[in-house]
Amino acid sequence: MLREERILFAEAAITYSLFRRIHTYAPQQAEKIKSTFSGLEWGKSIQTLWKKEEKFTPLYLALNEEIDKNPAPLISIFSRLDIFGLPLHDQYYAPRVWDEPVIFPEASPPDLSTLGKYWETIAIAWQSFIRNAPESGEARLTSFLTWCDEHTGSIPVSEKLATVSLSNHLKTMAAIAIACGEEDSFQVVLGDVSGIQSYLFDISHIGAGKVAKRLRARSFSLGLISECAAHKLLEQSDMPICNLLLSAGGIFYALLPAGLNLSRWKEKINDSLFSRYHGSISLHSAVCTVHLSELRTDFSSTISTLHQQLQNLKGKGFSSILQSAENSNWNTAKFVHRMPLNGVEFCESCRRYPKKKGHSEFCSHCATDEEVGRKLPRAHFVLFQKGEGAFQVLDGIGISLKESLTSIPENTYLIQTWNDARIPTGLSLPVQQRWVANYVPLTPESGCPHCKEDEEAVSEPGMPLSFSCLAHTSEGKEMLAYFKADVDNLGLLLSFGLLSDKEDASYSLSQIATLSRMLERFFSGGINLWLKETFTKTYTVFSGGDDLFLVGPWSQIIDAAHDIQEKFEAFVGHNPNVTLSAGISIVKPKVAIPHATREVENSLEHAKETANYIRVKKKGDQAKGRNQVTIRRTSMDWNDFQKITQIARQLAAWWQEDKIKSSFIYKLLTYYRMYEAYEREKKTEALMFIPLLAYTIQRNLIEAAKGESNNDTIEWANRLTNIHDPQVQWLWNYMRTIIELAQLYRYDRGGDKNGH
């Protein structure tokens, strides 16, 4: 089949799937939809294929396409994930237009009447879409799938596939229909771009203020490598953009016709990456041929095979460049990237490339990062272009960022609208809607008050605030925090977790798509929205897929971490199988980013791999890591983290008000070490800290009060002497962390400081 025929076939298959449901659940609207199609030439072509519905049968059978007698509610896919054998409770989504990034599930299902009325809403909205749809087949199909995201994202395929949204089902169906055509098999390609994060932080050799201008831009540009590599694959295979089924976090899934040879595509991509990034970033890919019948019975083994292929290829991304294809001998000429050195000054940021001609500081790559950094926070649209664009990601693909679509270059082949930007209509180009975390705090037009006081900090109006400026907005000490978090056990959740409620011990491509896209909504769209609305001084390094990396005023990062974890818990329906781990590193604003990054990554690793002391006390050797946060070298449960920061704030307030003296705080640290020696090393002589503490309370708090009201402070301190109280034991176990945070929350002498 020709490309246009494949696209029309796919469009007919998915529109007929939707039409059959409307005919069942909103029959009064079905005839109106048929009439609307009949008034358009392309609509008549669709209806002609509808009459040959037997052609859709193999596809429908492969995807478990069923239509229930009554409409069913969508169940959160997270509420069915089980890897620990814990009791689960279904959570439901209300049927509605999903024009927000994150919708939280509810404990009770919507009633049948509500579901029926929403199907009426879908039918009416579809008629409007049909009347205004583009004439171009690919543009129309892409726009329809975007429309489906909004209008059918909150309803399921059927009662049997109650956790798969109809929108994800139709997207998967369209991609398979195009890849198969009239055949019964297709190829699944899994791509993985590795080395991005380690390369990202090479930006950091110069002042923190200048880093802030470019760090998010570089993260964005590097994040596009995977997507652009997939675009090149689709172009080589003559497939439309909707056959890129998933793309997030440096990984993509693409569906292609069976029998295509992909080796040349991969070699060309890695040639480009090797030349530009000197071996730091590489593309790995795996491919499997899938028969339609396997989608129902054994697709999980396909995914396992793909991941095993990738694992076997790790570290061999440049074998075609560094080794001879004829005899596997090393091509030593490629071991060194040669460039002229005489009189050459290297970039002051990455120190990898010579300075750009006419630029006093940066190479061409870092200068581009700075320019992208100017545009990225205000961008509502990204244009993908064949050939040249405002900047290049891969050879032959240009990118332009736009606040508005006043003009579209002729070489544009795809437009992505970001977040809540209005989706343009009437274009002959494919248009996709994406949730993107692109928020960074910007310097106001009036300038940054902190910069006016500190000549070394330079934040130009309209540009990202420098890290020094962000630190200046903290409560208490002027410090930054690096916050890194990701979903625990994602590999298990994507494989074993999806099998928990299925008798056939397999899972579908649509389930993987649903789970991945829901996580993308949270980590891209949700995080972006919450930073923009609430945590306005927090800087997005990256957030998407299943993880995030934020930088901001240390006190705001603490609050953001609380909020994000609580929202994630609600988002997954309070399923204890689906959790988040995080690391937080608090540093001075001018600490080198590689150092701060290593520290926060170590904290995240500790949270994932090492159980906190309270867990160990309760469970002994059975205690495990994950579902916790590590800060100030100490891991703790999320609930404990919230209590610890509340206590630290209160302690800082007493300290600030002189209800507690610094000498008392420092003695508390000494007594903490004595308690630790008793608790963890069983040194009974360390119990001397109890009478010592009582004496310190008498001298430093009671007698020092001199008649002033200090009862709350004295009561809190006296409780610390009762070490048989479990709550007091908990306090002593975290006392060092509480005191360190209180020191940070406490303002320096000289009075409270004002933020921006």
C-alpha cells in the first residue's frame, strides 16, 4: 500500500471504532455524524472503507476491540499495578474533557447517566471537529488523535480493558494499521539515547549566573535527540509522525512495516552524534517483528526481547565507527577528535570546543544554548524543520521555538503545541499537543533587586534568574537545593505489575502507552503547572518520563518536594506499589554543578537502596529502601520528612526569638551523639546525657527565661528526657537533621531579610 492509502486505512479503522461506540451509547447523534462525513469528499472516502469493515477485523481482534452494552468508567491503570501482593482498590476517573495535564482519580465510579451524557458530548464535539478538519490526510489523522486525547482520554476501551483509555487505544490502533497495511505483521523499534545526563552538566565550568541561562536550554536540546532520531527513522521508512508511538526520557517506541533494514539509519545517527558530542552520547536500538496475533497473547515477551537486545548493546554504540566492518580491527584514527590548537581559545563553559568566532566566551554549541534559553520559557510552539532551523539537533533536522504562529517556514514538517497553548486549526501540517516542563523563573523587566546589590550576579531582564538570585529568595540562609526524584521499580511496574489482574499473563502495547503517557502528564505537564502557579522561584533542569530534576531556593524546594510527593500519591490512587524516591542536596549557590549533581544523585541512590533507621528498627534485615527521601545524609519516610521540616521550622523560630540560645542547640547536638551511641552501639554509659540535658534545660531555658513566657519551648525540651516514649525516640533519631535544617531556616543576625 502507498503511504496515503495506509493513512486513510488507519483513519477509517479508528473513526469506525469510535463511531460504533457512539452508535451504541448516543444513537441520536450517530446519523448526524454520518451526515457530516457525507458532506465532505474525504469523509465519503472514509465511509466507503467503513462499508468494508471486514478489513478491520484482524486489527480489532488483535487489540481486543469490544463494545459493551453500556458505557464503562475508566479505572486508573495505577490502581491495578501490583508487585508486592498488597490489597488494591480501584480508582476511577470522571468522564470529562482532559484539557489539564493531571486529573486525579476518585474512589467512587461515575454513574451510568453521567457516562451516557458524556458520550453525547463526545458525539457533538466530533461533529465540530469533522467540519473543521484539515484536508491533508496525515494532518487530519494527527489532529484527530490530538482531539481524542482531550475528548476520549477519560473513558476506557471497554469493561475488559477498563484501565486503557480509548485515546491510547486509538493511537495504538492507528500506528499498527499504518505499519501493517494489508499485511499481518509489523516491526516494533525501541530506541534509547544514552549519556545525556552526564553530558548535560559539562556546562558548568563558569559562574552560576551564566549557567542558569543555559542549563535548561541544553537539557531541552539534548532531550530532543531521541525524538529527532525517531523522526529520521520514520522519514527513512516513509511513515507518518503518528507512528512514533511514545517518546519520553530519551526512549522511544516506533512502529514500522515488517522487513525494513534499519542499520544504515542507526549508523548515520551515531556518526552525527560521535562527531558532535565526541562519543559522550550514543543511540542504541532494538527491533522485533510482531504478528498481529501476538498482540493478544505474547506481547510481553516482545518487550522483554527488545530490552534484552538493548542491554546487550550498551557500551557498543560506536562499534561501526571505531571498528572495521571487514575484520573488526580497531579504527585508531577515530580515537582522537582532531582540531587546530595553535592560538585557539576554548569555550569557557564546556571547554570541549573552540570559542565561536566573534564570541568572547562560548563555543557555537554553548552560544546556541544561551539563545535557546532566551526563547524557551516563552515558547508555546516548537517547529520541526527539514534542513535548517533556528538551531540543529541532528544533521538534517532544524528546530525553531515560537511564541505565536505568525509565520511558518516552508520546510516545517511538524508543529508541536505546548501545554495550554491554543491548538491551531486549518493547517496542512501535522500538529501535536505535548505537555512540556519548560518553566524557569525569569528576571522582571524592572531588574533583580539582588543583582543591584551584588555586582557579580547578573540577571538580565527577561532572562532566567541566576542561581545566586534564586538562593537570595530562600527563607533563612541564602542557599540552593538540588532536588532529584524518580518512580520506584518502574521496570517491574511496566512488566510484572501490568500482569497482576490478567489471567493470560501478558499485557498490551496500549497498556504500556497508557502508563507511559500518564506518567508524562504528571512529570511534564503537572510539574510545569505547579512550578508556574506555586513554586515560582524553582528552576526546571528536566522533568518528564518518570523523573525530575529541579533547582531552587532551598526552602522552596523543601516545600515543593512535600507537595509533589503528595500529589504523586494521589495521582496513583494511593497505591503502595507505586512510589517515589528523592534526593535533596543543599549547597551554596556558586558550588559547581557537577559537584552538586553528584551529591544529589548519591542522595537519590541512598534513598532507593538503603532503608532508613526507623524501618531497620521495625523490620530488621527485611527493611528495604525506596519510597523515601534523603536529605543531609539521612534517609526518611515521606511522612517523617514532613514532620521533621515542621519541627525544624518551629525550632528555628524559637531560636530566632531568643527563646533558645545557640549554646543550647550545640549541646543538643552533643546529646544526640550520646543518644546515638546508646541506641545504635548499646553503650549504656551514654545515658548520662539525660541528667545533663535536664541540667541544661534548667540553666539555659528555665532560669534564662527571667519571667518571660517560654512554656512551649521548655515543654518540648523536657519531653526529650523521656527516652522510653516512642515519639521521643523518633525525635532523637532525627535530631541532627532537625538541627541542621533549623540552622538553615534561622535568619542571620541583623533581622529578617526580604526576598525578591
